[in-house]
Amino acid sequence: MNSVLIGAAALAVVGTGAARAAETLELGAVGAANSVVWPHYVAEAKGFYAEKGLAIDLFYSQSG
């Protein structure tokens, strides 16, 4: 009986993560798109952020 309850609890915890909306993070960089930000673009293109439930809002500023 205990193993059934533990299994049901585990399924409930795992199941709730899939329905959760992505958390949006705001990231800033200086200037415009450049090689310093390439790791971000690669991670976004390969879906690494989405895999972890993240959405990235990248913006650029004129100076630091």
C-alpha cells in the first residue's frame, strides 16, 4: 500500500511540471548582437532553455 501511495505522489509531482508555463528571464548585453552572445543564441536554437522551462528575453543597451 505504501509503495502505491509513493508512486502516485511521484506521478503527481512529475505531472505538474509539464503543465507549468515557462519562466521568463530578462538578459541584457551591451551594443548589438556579437560573438560574446553566441552561446545564448546556440542554447536558444538547440532548445536548451525550453528544456529547462525558461524563456529568455534578450535586450541590448547602448553602454554599460
